[in-house]
Amino acid sequence: MAEYEAITQGQRHPRWVQSYEWMLRVYLVPYFGKMALSEITAGTVQEYRIHRRQVGIEKRCKPPSRTAMHHETVALRQVLKTAMRHDWLRSMPDLSQPYKTSGKVMHRAWFSPEEYERLYKATGQRAKEPLNNRHRWTCEQLHDYVLFMANTGLRPDEAGRLEFRDVKIVKDAASKETILEIEVRGKRGVGWCKSTTGAVYPFQRLRDRERSLAESDEAGGLAERHEIGAVTKHAPRKARPGLTDRLFPATQRELFNTILDELKLKLDRDGNVRTTYSLRHTYICFRLMEGADIYQIAKNCRTSVEMIEKFYAAHIKTMLDAAAINVRRGTIQRERKNREGGRERTILTDQKSREGGQEDTLRRERKGVARPNAET
């Protein structure tokens, strides 16, 4: 693990490295620990998969997920690669699953236009009439968070790192609309995002909303341990946030999940759980439904075209052209005859025009020749 931490330093989150250490300690070492490296073959790896399935059913009444088994296989592969680098192992065994079929492509949990309208109306109503007045600031923050995320397509971790100095209100030269230009810092490094017009007013409200100075942490954000507006012995002073303050110092996941449960929107039609990440998926789906270029969406969301086509575009009904799908042979033949008939009529009209023009020219020439003879 020391070598893996050194190799991935600055490239992987510390929790990612800890998760691999946890998988090695809990699952892989107890099973493969007494084996020699040469004894770890494709057959023993398959026996490990069977063992993990049986243990999962016995303890949790369900087998481990496909993703969990994939991560454990990746962790084992990293161990074997380390052994090969030190010449402890001559060749890498085949760790791929036998009889592997293509996994079912599941779309990401998102909010349809009707569901999204219900969501932001509910958060707006909660912001106007909170159940407890001391939670008004939290409810207002959540409402603006929902609108901001659904109109920018940011990842939740990217929004959590966002500071006011990273966002600018500009007028787009191409569309002539007022939008936000956002300097994003996330798992893909530093990138740029241009929002829709719907993110401008939520950002202005976030910028103008006062927050407690007593809760400012060293990074310029707010700590989660205090509630804004809570009645204390010495009421904290409030002021508008500064440039180094974070837009969303705390994510109100509990309040967000509570509203989803009240609206019965926590699960989508396929049983996928909706989270704050679903707001990003909603943004991408809405852009596709409006006919935006898929390459530009991928650049704006800092992802790949392949990911959008695989997880988003496949289930958007507006990506299908009904006129091109529901064609009939008779319709094609009629259109072809109409086109051919139109061409024939055009040709005949042109011929008549040319012939008529030639006749008129001949008549004028004859008249011009006949007049001098008559005067004579």
C-alpha cells in the first residue's frame, strides 16, 4: 500500500486509497493470504468469486454487487502487477470473468420535466414557509442549490469546492443571454462551465444572502455544526459572503431527502435512488431534449461523449426521429412519384417557355422584315 500511495499521490483521493486498503484487509488477504503468488490463477480467482457470493448470501441475504466484485478484482490485479515489477511473478493470470455477458445499460436517475417542476416548487415553498423559522436560511440555501445544480450540471463535489470568486455573471456573445461562467475544480482537474440563464438569479440570491460570521472556517466556508439563526446567548453577527467564501458551505442532504420522500420521488421508475447527483443528470437530459450538441454538452460537463451516449441519450425520447422511423413503402413511392412528376412538369414548362420565346422572336423578326417592304 505504501507504493500505491506514492504512485497515486495527487491523482487519487485519500479515501479511494483507503477503500483499496480496506478491500485487501477484509476480503482478499483472508482468502489469498496463505497462497503463493504462483498459485493465484484464473481458476482460484473464480473460486474466490464463488466464495464471496456464498458468504454474501449467508450474511446479508444477497450476493455482492457487480461493481463491488469489479473493484476487488482491480485491487487484486494491482497486487499482482506489483509482484511482477519486483520479479516475484513471471506472468499475469487472466482475471476476466468467464462467460461474461454485456452488462445491462442502466440510465442514471434523473428528474423528468414534470418531476423537476414538482421538486423546485416544493423547495421554494419550504423556503417561504419553513417548518421552523430558525431553519429558514437552510431551506433557502437548498432551494437555490437545486436550481443552481439543475442549470449548471456540476457534480456535487465540484459545487462543494466552488467559491464566489470562481463564478462570474457575463453576457454571452453568441446567444446574447446573461449566464454564469464558472471555473470548476473537481476530479477532472480545473475546467470551465457555462450555465443556462436559470442559474443567474439563484447565484445572485446566494451572493446577497447574509450568513453568520461565527461559522466561518479557515477556508472561508461555513461549518456544519451551527444552525443559521439559532437562538444563542450571544447572537452571531451576519454579513454577506466574501469572495473566498463557498457558495454551499454545507449540503442539506437530510432536508433534500426529506422533501424527496414527501413527494415520493426518492426512487425512479426502475428503482434507482435519486440523490443530489441526479440534478446533474437532469441538466444533461434537459440539454439533450432541447437538441443541444452532444459534444458541447460533454465539454461543458467535463465528461466524454461516450458516457453521455451510453447513460443519457439512450433513454431520451426526443433523440428518436419518428418521421424517419415510421416510414412506409407506399409513402416512399408516392414521394418519389411526386418528385418525378414535379420534374416532368418543370421540364415541360421550360420547353414551352423556350418554344414560346422562339416563336415570339420569329414573329418579331418577320414583322420587322415586312414593314420596309410595305413602305416601299
